Amino acid sequence: MSAAGHDPFQALADPRRRQILEVLAAGPSDVGELARRCALTRPLTAHHLGVMQRAGLVRVRLRCASVRPEQLEALRRYFDDALTAAAIASPNA
């Protein structure tokens, strides 16, 4: 699901990374502004963005971060498939 074997699910296990993703879902953000909006230090924000970037969830260029919609779409498809399989296996649930 991601390049170089980095797991997007592990990347999103941290609530701060989910918060960062939610902020970036509204649009690209300067890393300093993202840190301010998430009440994190800039170094901590950079660390979390690095984890998310290695998992293929975000793109960081020239101190501006944005989501990678194709990776989020892959996650959505994963959950759609899993929920469909569960519904077929348990039609009365």
C-alpha cells in the first residue's frame, strides 16, 4: 500500500498524526503554521511529517505539507473491501 514498506496504518496509529492529516485534508499548509494549528513544536511536527511521508500519506516540499490523495484513496479501498467482505460473511449482522 505504500512505498518502501512503510505502513500507513502504523503511521496513523499516533493521534497527533491523525490530527495533522485532518488539518492537511483541508489543504496544504506551511510546516510552521501546521505546528501552530496542532499545538506541536516545529521539530515534533517535522518528525511526524517524516513518518507520514515515509508511509506515503503526505508530501513535504519547501516546508509546505500536503496530503497524497492517491494513498488516502488506497486506504479507503482497503476499508471498503474489508467491510464488503464482512457484510458478505455475516449478512444478518
